Amino acid sequence: MQIFSEMVRCCHNLYLWHYDAEFRLLSSDCPAESQIDAFINLSNFRDAVLEHQKNHHTPLILTNQINLMCVAVFHTEEGKAQNVYVLGPFFIDDYSTRALEIRLRQLNLSLALRDQAVSFLKTLPVISLSRVMEYAIMLHFAVTRQTIATSDLNYYEDTCDASFNSAGTIVDSHGTYEAEQEMLRIVREGDIEHFKQHMDKMVFVGKPGKLSNGNSSRQMKNLVLVCITLFSRAAIEGGLLPEIAMTLTDYYFQNVEACNSIAELTKISHSMQEDFVQRVYKIRRNQNFSKPIRACCEYIEMHLEEPIALKELADFLGYSEYYLSKKFKSETGSFLKDYIREKRIERAKFLLKNTSLTMQEISARLQFNSQSYFTETFRKAEGITPTEYRK
């Protein structure tokens, strides 16, 4: 742990804190140990850590009311937390001294503690979220010898005033153009293999610059919105119908705006990335289909939440019902009704994973006759019930 701390300090002015299972401080390498430990506990971090370790042992990234952040990693034995290691504190956005004073005043600190805190906070680094995630993964490995991905990280955010604007200076350090182009290539080509290798760093690669004025949540939302826009255009270039790409863009924009935490944003960003890549991959894979059958598949994708009749599909393509059924089975190897059911199960998995819709709502939305029929169909396809899948 000492070596890890010294290696991190070679790049950033970060401190390592060692707590017991009750979050009592045992040691740290911070020069203002007692004052900053009191400040950390004042930020509800202790309660958040104790609550998290009851059911989880993966790293926790914490944010307090002044957007000060740190990473907590847990050492366990026989499933019980024994020690907590905290790396930080740090910021992921730049703030002026005036902005920090206003934030600290909201915490009702004494004037002396406020002055000490401002002096100390001015020495802390501003780190990109992607780097924070990397440090969390490395610290977890140093403590547990276990390798995890960024999707395994958890987040806690103390309540803060989202309308607050700081007068912080603009950060001019940005992610590389090459990294952005690699992201877009993976989407454009439906490159599943490389996507699985890079999915945990696509959205958060580099440091994108200042996309909001002193609000880390808004910064993250804007970053994900930019990525949605870029990915949708890359998917269109890869063969996805513009109508489908624009519908997905609207859908994900609404989901992002409804998010209330970085954890939700991370989940949405991963799902969004995978969705666009998978869709282009399927289009590329289905390029051997004739143009009418590709159009049929795309029509089905666009109308999964509506009744789809064979006659309606046949009229759309200008075929007889008999000829369409025969041609579809010949090219895809599936009967139309089976294909539609398979696609609705795929959409159900997405809704279970990314929304709080009830089973009844999902069942009705995807045109299943009843919740019990939906549950049985899902179980036959996936081997588990929708409830088990959501858990």
C-alpha cells in the first residue's frame, strides 16, 4: 500500500487513508490528517461507506456537497469488511477559491475550519473521471488482488445544489482526437470484439474540457449527450437507418436527463454504447439478406412496442403474406413470429436492465398478452425469469 501511494503521488497530490471496519482512522500520509479526517466525516462519507460495505465489497467513489471526491476500497475476510482504504481527496472539475468558500459556507463550518479547508483544498489536484476510475481499479487490485472493470464501480453523491455556478477557470486539457476516432470506428464497424475490450473507457477517455459551469453532474450529463450524438451518427454511417438512430438518440437523451447520479449515468452510457455497436454488428452480419428482408427486420425493430401483423409487413414490402413468410424463413432461418418474439425479449432485457418499469408495464409495452405469458416466454428464452434477470 505504501508503494501504491508513492506511485500515485508521482503523478498527483493524493493521500491514502487507512480506516478500520467502523471507519475509524488508523493512519494516513496526509499532513493535515486530523482536520481533513473531520472534514471527510462531516461530508456523510462515513455513513455512506458503512452502508455500502454491508452488501458490496467493490470500490465506492464518493462526492460531497462541494464536489470534493475520494475513492473507498474494502479489504474483506470471509465476506466481512476488515479495513477501508481511501484515496483522495480530489476534484474532477476546476473551482475558484470564491466558489469553494461559498460551498463551505453551506456546510455551516466554523470560520477557522473553513479557512483551513480552503487553504488545503487549493492544493488538491483536479483529475479526470477516467483517471479516477483507473486509480480505483488499481487500488482495489492492490488490496484484494482482484481485477475489476469500471462497470463494477459504485458511486455515492451527497446532496448538493445543482443550480450553483462557480467562476472556475476553464480546463484546457482534452482527450485525444485519436481516442475519439477509435470510439467512433468501433461503432461504425460494429466491432464487437474491440468494443468488449474498450467499453469501460469509451465515454470517459481523456479529459473532455469544461462542459458545464461548476456542476460535475451536469458536466457528466453533457459528456454522455455528446457521445450519444457522435455514436448515433457513426451508427448511421455503419448502416443503421437514420430513423432508428434518431429515435434511439431521443430515447437516450431523455434517459440521461432523468438521471440523478453518476452511477445511473455510467449505467446508461455503457448500455448506450453497447446498443449502437450491437445494432451495427447485426446489420453487418445480416448483409447477406436481400434488401426487402433487411427492410423487414428494420421495420420490426422500429415497431416492437406496437402490434405487428403479417399482413401489415407484407403490405409494407409489397409481397403476399405467403411469399413473405417463405422468403423470410429461407433467408433468416426463423419464422417471422419467432423472430419478432426474439426481438421483443431482447428489448425486454434492455428495459429490465435500464428502467424501473414494472413487469406488467414491460409486458404490456411489448405486446405480450399477459404478464404470466411474458414471464414464461422470457424464461424459455433466457433460462431465468424477468425478475431474476433484473436482480
